[in-house]
Amino acid sequence: MSCCRFRKRQQPTVPDISVVLPSVLQPLAGGQSILTAPAEGPLTVGKLLETVTGDYPVLARRLRDETGALRRYVNIYVNGDEVRRLQGLETEVAAGQEVLVIQSVAGG
């Protein structure tokens, strides 16, 4: 007797978007060096920052000022390109990409 089994086809998993934090910012993110966000579709850098800093308001304020703009001393890179040289916070980030946050340090 032959029996047929049907498997439910699983949807392929979409890789998250990773936000890599420098060590100086990690304490503001619960000690995490990488924050991730699900990527159902392309996100802008601005929306990505809102998503990953939602539970970390002090981190959010360290990255962006009261108007929502990136602070002068914060640089964000998508695929090695600084977002200020692209479309700023409107730069799109796709699933599987890595976003690197660099905080400039000044001293004398």
C-alpha cells in the first residue's frame, strides 16, 4: 500500500540586519555588541535605529539629537559607505546587511 506524505513547505528565513556597536556604546545596549532587527523588506537607517534602540532610550539619545538627526560625532556605515555620503538616515538597508556604528572620540 502506498502512502503519500505532504510536507508543508517552509518559507525561507530572511536574515536579520545587524547593527554593530563600538565598545564605548555597548553598556548603553545592555552590554550587547550587536543588535539585530528583522528585515521583512528594506529598511531605512533611520527606521533601523528606531527599531534596535527601542529598548535602549539612552543609546537612542547618544546616536541622534532631539530633532532626530545623527549626532555630529556618530558615523554610521552600510556596506563600508558612510551614510552621510549616501542618503543619510534615508539610506536603505537590506536583509543580511551589516550596519557599523562608529563614535568619534575627541581628546587633547
